Amino acid sequence: MNKGNKRKSGFANRLQKEIFLVVLLAALVPAGVVAISLYYLIFGVTAQEIAIPEVIAYNIIPASKRVTAILLFAAPMSILAILLSAYKISHRMVGPFDRVVREIDEYLKGNKQNHIVLRKGDKFRPLVDRVNRLIDKVRKGG
């Protein structure tokens, strides 16, 4: 592995931040809808089914406490898992993309002669393999 291609901490670039924001919203919006829907079901449906106010309170408050406890644990855990996966996957796509562009610029300037090296697990392997073959072909003169 090339030490110059070591992953940086944080986001690789603006594209990765945009991807991450989309995934964050895609996780938070449905979680919010589910939370609101659960509270509506607990309070709305139960209130319609039971006509006596004391009985409603007796049944709804324990149910809402359980739902709240579950939501406070399950929603952040599932959103965190989604975000960690999105970060890892987007980093393996955006980082190599930036590196390929940067190294091609170095070849065009004449500052680089070696092949482009990807880290294990990075995406764009087929593209980099073809760029490396193109570099070999140009070096040989056609």
C-alpha cells in the first residue's frame, strides 16, 4: 500500500459531505415520521376506542413511556449505523475519485511516471486499471 494514499480523518471533500447529508436526511426524515406515527397511533387510536378519560390515561401513559424508551434507543442506534455505513462507503468512492483526478493531473504536468495505486477496498478499480494500461501504452509510444 502506498503511504501517500493514507486515508484522512473527516470528509474527503465537498462531494462526500453532500452524500453524507443526503443519507442523514434519508435516515432522519423516516425516523421522524415513524415517531410521530407511533404517537398518533397510541394517543389517537386509543382515545377513539376508549370513551372513559380515566381509562384512556391509565392505558396511554404506560404505552407512551414504552414507545418513548424504544424510540430513544432504537432510532439513534439505527441512524448511527446508517451514517457510519454511508461514511465508510462514500469515503471509498470519493477518496479514490479525487486521487485519480489529482494523479492524472500530475501525469499531464510530467511530474508522475508510476501507476495509480488504490488502497484495498477502494472503488473505481476498473477505471484505474484502464488508466494504468493507457499510461503503459503512452510510455511505449502507441
